[in-house]
Amino acid sequence: MFNIKKTLKDNRVLLKNNIALTITSVIEKILLLLTAVFLARYLGVADYGKWGLVLSFCAIISIINDYGLRIDMMRKISKSFSKIKTEIGNVMILSVIISTALIIITIFLPSAILDGEIKSLCIVILAAGIFNGVSGALMNTFSAKQMMEYNSFVRVASATLMIIGYLGVIFFHQGLMALAIVTLINRALISIIVMFLVRKKFSINTLIIKPEMWKSLLLSAIPFTIGFAISRIYFKIDMVMMSWMNTGDFQLGLYNATTNIIVNLQFLPLTFGYTIFPILSSLSMTSKSFVEKYNRYIKISLAIVLPIAIIIALFPSLILNIIFGKSYETGALSLRILSLFLLFSAVTIVQKNRLSATGHQKLIIKVMFAGIILNILMNLYFIKAFGYVGASITTVISEFVTMVIFTILIMRMKD
């Protein structure tokens, strides 16, 4: 009877967390898309390209600060919550140190890599990363205790405050630096909110700092960082390479707009993948049910995005005009090409969940890393030859090759 009660309780917690995360993701995506629409229309193609470059550069160089340390911390405190004061304290201090180091590095980067305006914007966004690291570490206390409703509240609050701040910038006709400052203020406010919630819920008033732990914390975060870095770099590296290859702000703006649409639409297969993961994890890889469910999930994932991909492929100019404005219609070819990425990624998302469910995370990292290297190498030619359209081509080819490799590996596992 005890086990039955525990199982029912676990299922209720899982259902509650799934509902909270799904609703939050929908609201957050809507708010982020609205933010992108307002900014794209207000800034114009060139400045929107600059803004996309700033966010891409900062996202790439701050990967370990944004994710690796925090996910490793969540794993540890999930097993032993008594360590929370030590884990939070040291992860927060490391996040501040890393963010500060990244700011210093950026300041001394040559103008050939980042020009004056872009560098200044990056410094402000990286400063916002200090607060992001603090709030992220604190939010992991709720994740570890499976209290996802608190994480959901913070995510929605952050997106809401951000769009309000950006609308203020638009209303008062300010520029890119004002957007960066609003981002910094937003991260600071969210940190204060999270501090209040954690202190109220868990009565954490003091933290324990142990510098001797820092090396082991950094080393243990590496596997998580690598996996996250690979998934984040896909579109971000294209923007950075386009800047270094001097394609121009206008092309950066067009690519930023087209990829924004695709990234936001990826929420659909990603949510589906999150849902099927525990189901696949509960089954034996060699069972007939496992194979049947996996094949069915591939078809369902494709069915979710296929109608959307067809609409995008048929009416890219109309979609860009409606969402971002007429000046972005030039990016129609890029969006049409990237509609294929949506299809291929719908398959690879299920494939990665299948491999993760059977303990093949290292294999996923290796294949994804190979895809990134392929993307970078092809960019050297395709961006130079075709600009932002070339970046779209390499992204699609890389995802297709990744899908094929996963398919071959999975088929061999069945033998």
C-alpha cells in the first residue's frame, strides 16, 4: 500500500511539473516572439542584425556560466539537499568570477573581432550575465525539490518584464544601448525576486564559500557544458561567423529574423520530446513495445511540424512580412530553406530522446559535435559565396547529416 501511495504521489508531482513547464514554455515563447517582432520592426534590418550578433556572441562565450555549473549543482542537491548552502554559494561566486573574466576578455578583444559599438553592447549583456548566474543557481533549489511552479513563475515574470522594458525603449525612441541596459536591469530585478523566494521558502540566510571546491565544480560541470554548448551553438555560430566574414548588418538582420521564427517553432517538437522521454526510459530497448513506440513517435513528431514547414516553404515572404514587416521579405529564400531544418530537427529530437533514454548521452554529444564542426567548415565556403542564404544551407545540411548518422547508429543497435 505504501508503494502504491508513493507511486501515485510521484505521478502527481510529475504531472504537475509537466503542466507547469508546458504552460510556461507556451507563454514564454509567445512573449519572446512578440519581443522579437517589436524589436525587428522598430530597429530595422541592420540594427536588428547587430542586436542578434551581440546576443549570439554573448551566448556562445558564456555557455559554462549559463548552464554547466548550474545543472551539475542541481544534480548534486537533488541527491543531498543538505549541501544546498555550500553548492549555491560556490556556484554563485564562480558565476560572478567567470562573468567578470568574460567582460575583461571582451574589453581587450581586437576590433577585427568586435568593433566598438558591438563590444560595448556585449560588455553590458555580459554584465547582465552576472545576475543571470546568481538567479539561475538559486532557481535550481526549486528544480531539485521538483517545485517547477516557482521556476515557471520566474520565467514568465522575466519575459514579461523584458517585453515591458523593451516597449519602453521603443516608446521613448532609444537605441541598442538602451536595450542592453534594460536587459541588465531585468536580470538584476529577477535576481532580487529569486533571492526573496528562496529565502522565504527554504529559510536560507547564509551561504558557505569554499574556494578549494572550485576546481572540482568546474571539472564536474564540463560534460553538461559540452552537451548544452553543442545545442546552443547551431544558429549562434552562424551569426558570429557572418560578422567576421563581413557579410554586413543587413544580412545579419535577415538571418536573425528567419532563424527566430524557426527557433520559436522548435518549441513544438521539443515539448513532444520532453513528454516521450520518461516513456521510452521506462521500457527495455530490446522490447517490441520500445521499437513500436519509437517509430510511432518519429511519425508523430514529423506530423506536428510538417504542415507548418509546408506553409513556411510556400509562403515565406508573406510570413516575414506579417511578422517582421516588409523590409524583411528579402529573407524569404533563407526561411524557405530553413523550413527543412524544422523537419529534420523533428526527427533528431526524437532520436536524441531515444538514445538518452538508453544511456547513450556520450554518443549524442559526439554526433552533435561532428555536426557543429561540419557546419563551421561549410560556413567558411557557403557564407563567403552566398551570405546569409549560405548560412541557412549549411545549417540544414548539418542537421540532415546528423539525422542520417543517428539513424544508422540506431539501426545498428537493433541488430
